Amino acid sequence: MVIRENAFADLAQWCVAQRLVERHRAMFGKSPRFFPPVSFNEHIVHRIIYDRDPRLKVICDKVALRQFVQDKVGSKYIVPILQLCEHPKEIDWQTLPEKFVLKPSHSSGLVGVLDKSWNKDLVRKVAERWLSQDYFDLSLEWGYRGIPRRLLVEPFLQSADGRQALEIEIYTFFGRAALVKLILGAKFTPNRRHAWFDATGRRIQVEAGYPIADTTIKSDIMCSAVELAEFISADFSSLRVDLYLTGDGLKIGELTPYRHSGKIRWKPRTLDDTLGMLWKPDFDLSIIPSFIEHTAP
């Protein structure tokens, strides 16, 4: 029986691997290199297929993640949970603040920034759709497979001046921060902007999907964010640490092992191979050009 179950598991993994290879080939016009992986995207796909670290299922679960964060760095970095529901009908609208965030616990990227004026029936339908599917079936990312499906209600995070909290994504490799991305504007809106830096605060010439933001970050905040990200990711080969800079300090939103499922369209495309070298401990980030703002004559 054990042999038969292992055979089915091996077959299922092979089928997923084939789908990932075909998806990569369709996006980038060539088969991924795995032995060894070279590009950034190839490293991500390689991890999806081969990495079975059980901690990945913990950090991909937005509920279990909170205990992981508390054990590593303490509760002050945790985003509070206002409500945890098995079904959207359980949401207690009366006790919610005027503005809040709703998201499923078993996925990545699905989120709604809501207020009490929203149509509750519409919100329930969207939430039911979130809960109806194992996120693994969409992403093919092993860490999300079989995670319990629940709804999280979180506070809308604000900065000290009352604006939406700044998002900071830090890309770490073997516990060392390499890339830092600052994000302005709400998700899925035309105001979404990105700015990329290395861990020293030098702004670098990197683009991936969104317009460039005209922003910077104070050196002390950068140092604190990098220190936190490096500490919590120290035992992982790579991890993206998603932070919010709130009026109550830094908060950890997500720990992401699979950056965009290995489907990032870096600009220029040659940057994919360059950033693949981040998995090498001696990679010198200075080869990535500094950002030069292009202005109209």
C-alpha cells in the first residue's frame, strides 16, 4: 500500500512538473534549465517542483504564519486578526471598523480593501469563490496545496500620517537581503507604482510589470526593515519578506517562497539571468546599474 501511494504521489508530482515546464516554455519561448537553474524564474520553478521543506506549508498559511512570526521575532510584528471565519456568512459586519481588509488564508494576491458601504451580497459571492478552490490548482505551488480555507479580516494599515501604509518587499537569499522594492498605491489600481533598491539603499534599474514610483525611504527605516527580513529568513534558501510601514512600526504581511510562480517579466529580459545569480553567495549587486530617471526634453 505504501509503495502504491508513493507511486501515485510521484506521478502527481511529475504531472505538475510537466505543466510548470510547459507554462514556462509558453511564456519565455524556451524550456527551463534545472540542473542547475540559471535565471530567477527558473530558480522559482525549480523550488516549486523539488523543495519539500514542511515549513513552506506553514508560511503559506496566513493563519499559521502568525505563530511562526511570533516564535521568531515576537508579536509586535504581527498584523492583528479582527475576525477569522470558515464562511462569509460568519462575518460580523457590526463589529468591523469603517475600513478593513478581507482576504483568504490559503492563497496569495487575493485581497479586498473594503468599507461598510460595500454590497454585502457581492462581497459574500467573491469570498465564496475564493474558498471554493484550492489555490494550488491555480498556482501549482506545493506550499499552498491542501491549506485550510478560511477568511481573514484585518485592519486597514495606515502610516503615521494616516495614509495607506507603505509596502516594502525584501528579497532574501540564505538570510541575506539583496533586493528591496517599495510599493505605492493600492493593488489593482492605476496608482500602483514600484521603486527598486539594493539592501544598501542604492536605487537600481529594475522593472517588472508596474510603472516606476518617485519615492525613497529613510536610511534608518531601510536598515530596520532589512535587519528584520534577514533575521526571519535566515534558515531559508530564499524568501520574499513583505512588510508594511505603519504608524505602529513594521508589520510582516507575508513570507513568500514563490515569487509570482516563476512568471516574472523582468525588463530587460536579460535581467532574468542576471538576477538568477542572487542564489550565489558571492554575487556582487553592483553589476546592476543604478537607477537613472528619464525625463522628457
